[in-house]
Amino acid sequence: MDYTIKIGGAAGQGIATIGESLSKVFSRSGLHLFSFQDYESRVRGGHNFFQIRFSDRPVLAPREPVDVLVGLDGESIPLHGGELSDIGSALYDPTASGTEYGDPRFTGVPFKRLAVDSGGAEVMANTVASGAVLGMLGMDVSLLEAVLTDTLSRHPEAVEGNVKAARAGHDFGSNNCPRCSFSVPEGSGRKMVIEGNQALGLAAIASGCRFYSAYPMTPSTGILTFLAGHAERHGLVVEQAEDEIAAINMALGASFAGVRSMTGTSGGGFALMVEGVSLAGMTETPVVIVLAQRPGPATGLPTRTEQADLLYALFAGHGEFPRVVLAPGTPEQAFRAVNRAFDLTEKYQVPVIILTDQHYADSTWSLDGVDLSAFEYTDYRVRGDAFKALPTYRRHAFTETGVSPLAVPGDAPHVVVTDSDEHDEDGHLIEDAATRARMVDKRFLKKMPLIRGEIEPPLHYGSPAPEITLVGWGSNYGVMKEAVDALSASRDIAMLHFSELYPFPDESASDFMDVIRSSKHAICIESNVSGRFAWLARAETGFDFKDRISRYDGRPFTLEGLLEELDVYL
């Protein structure tokens, strides 16, 4: 069983409300799901959609055939009616569309009238639509009733009307779709539902983050709102800064003061943060930065997706200093990436950038749960008695590893000094050539080999000796994995997925480059036009990807779309 539901409508019509309600129903039924949104950069109006794929097995990427289409506006049926699968059916509101469709696949539903006639209000039309979808699928409406009761617990006066509206919609969907032949089995165990940005925020809390500052910028804003909503419970300070310059400097200040700190933004905001990134490099101040990509340049497409900022993240900042770049593609990878980011930033005192994109940030997955025991916390700072025991304290002391003691101002009698100018071991600015050279050696040449030794090789999934190898990074994990699963019965195929990008994994510590070089077709799959990762791989290893599949229209790869692109290699 593998079905896709698409809810189309204008911004402000509550499309996400229907999608989130149905997602909760499916996850509580023990089913697996993956959902994503397609929306315009406006508060109201414009055509948007919310798409849910649910199954009795794990699903990780969007598919193109739609089994149930819900049209809340006049554009949904003309735009998406042709996407219906062989068994697909659509619901639409004739009043909103202004059209009666004669196609037996399209069923007119008076969403608002059913809401009012059942004892509710017009605003409950979305609840009617949710109930109608469950009726078409042959699922019990009680699952939706429980979700509504929980969701509206703070507004008990609204529960009864919504429950009645859900039942009215369910009855209509059950009785007015004679061609519906869906069969939804019971899943095993209740699952949780989590968005990409929520996973990043949850992982930050679990990793000991105590300060988050940001200026709202799509698609990173969900991290800010999630952490703000959980700040009081977890002793977290969340600050909405006046701009991204302030945001990164606040995070650096909080880190200097002794707490784990993070900031988040998108490409345009990161441009403002770049001087702060260099400040972190010079002062060796730990900081985690989430760079959630969207299409540029300039404002670009604010609510669409792209993977064009990889080299930007690698080279942003003036001067030479180490940094780490990670790129999770699933919530599980995000848990590890954020935990790793906080560990590496404090262990080596370098900025760590977590690259995501709109497709990852706004997508939703079902999980069996979160293993909090997998989160590790090592406090690398010199605190309390350990600080007092130091005969002297030099913030930038020369050491064998290049990593100096990191203390907290005011924690002991020693003075904690650093400077954005080049400085000596004590943190005071200098001008002499010898100290400059030693400091560059300390910050860069000594740290980089140690950091590189900690970078994990890509995930190898599929055939151990593939004829075709799909190579990609970040949010394309799910579609690549499903493509390998779809083709593995007939071809020797595998994928190599990179979630740790820089420093580039050491090929001498793994056979991943041997797999790439020995493949008949090593295909680099990226959501950008110029092959940013392919460029990095060539620069680091000398391997030139002759085969590439790129998408750069602001939309994510779908399983069918990628399989069609791969057909030429089969």
C-alpha cells in the first residue's frame, strides 16, 4: 500500500491544517508517511499545495501520481487533475471553483455547507474535507476525532462542532465515491511526526544548546519558532535579533560567555553573517550556524528549494581558517549532525555550518521515536576548579594540536582575553611576522588534519560493486535511496550519500572513491545548475563526474522524475 494525497488551495485556506490533521491520523494508525509543501511567497492568495505520501513501509520522497486530490480553490482541479493515478479520485468545492466537472473521478463537495448543516461554522470546512478524505479511504473517523480533541484541547468549545463536521465529511466521502477502492491496512505501533526544522531544534536542545539567536528568514524560521516554543521548559534563551549581523554576534557573545550557541538563516542572511563567521575563525569561538538554502541570487524564490550554497558555505569569510560543513537529509541524520556540530565546534573551536534547504526544512517524516541516549555531551571548556588550577591562562596558547584551553570569563581569577586583530597567546594584538605565522599554523595547519580525521565517509547503500552509483548529498537522500530500491532488482546499483562534506572525507580511510571510480556510471545528483558537489569532489580527489543529473527549478526531485532521468543509463 502506497498512496499520495494532495490538498490544493490558496494561502490562508488552511491547507496545512488539513495536511497536518491527516498526517497525525496516519501516524497514530502506525503508518509511515512523508509530506512536503509547495507554497508561494505571500500571506494570502496564490495557489499552494500540501502533499502527503503514506504507506505500510517507510517512505522518504515525494511521488508524482496522486490518489486523492482535494481542491479548495478553482485552480486545483485544472492544475492537478491530470496527476490522478489510475485509481485516483478528487474532491472539490463547486462554489469555490465556479465549475461543475462532469468527470466521474471528480466529486463536488459543499465543504462549507456541510460544516454549517452539521452544527458547526464555515471555518470548519477544512475539517469536513479531512473527514471526507478518510471516508474515501475507508478509514475510521474516530481517528480524526481523537486528533481534533487533542489539537483543540485549549478551546473545548470548538471540539464538538469540529467533530460533527468531521463526521459529516466522512459520511459524504464514504457514500459519494463509488469508484474508490482504497485499502488501508492497520500499521504497527503509533509513530511520531516531525518536520525537518523541528528535528534540528530538538537536536539542539538535546545537545545542550542554551542560546539561539536569529532573524526570521524562510526556510530557517521554523527552527526559531520551535525553539522559542520550548525555551522556558529547557532553560533556553531565544532571541529574535534585529538582523543577521546581530544574530551571529549575539551567538558568538553567548558562546564566549560559556554556553553552547547556535544561529540560523538562509543565503541572504548568511551574507550578512559572513564577517561574524570570520570573527569566529580568528577568535576561535565555537558556534553552530544553520544555513537553510533557497534559490537565489538576491531574494530569488523565497519559498522554493535549491542546493546552490555549498561552495558559499565552504569559502565564506575573509582569510583562511578551518570550518566544518554538514548536510543532513533526514531527521535521523539531523539529530546526529547537530549533535556532531556542537561537539566539533567546541572540541576544535571552529565554526560549524549545517547546510539544509527548503525541501528538507518544510518536509515531514514519521519516526518510531527519538533515541535520546544517542546524544553525546562533552564539555570541553575549562571551568571551576580546573580553571583555578591553571598556573597561567592564555586563551590562544600554542599547543601540539592547535587547540587552546577555552575558559569562561569571570569563572576564576585569570583574565580571559581575545581580539579580532591578529594576537599572541594571551589574546593581545600583535604586528610581528613570526607570531602571525605561528598563529596561522596553530589555527589551520595543526587543526585541519585532526578535524579531517573525524569526518565520516558517505553512506554506501545498495550493491557492493555497483555498475551504476548515484552520488549526492543533503536532502536528496530519500529520493536516491528509493530509486536504488526501485532499480536494484534488475541492475547492480548503489548510492553514496554525503552528510559530512567538509573537510572532504579522507578517501584513504574508506573505499568510497574506489566504488565511484569503478562504476560504469557514477552519476552526481544535485539540486543546482552548476554541480557544486561535483566541483568539490573534483577539487579534492581529481575525479570528474561525466554523468550528472540536476534540477534547479526550485522544486524537489520526485521518485518518478529521477527514475525517468536515470532511464538513459539503464
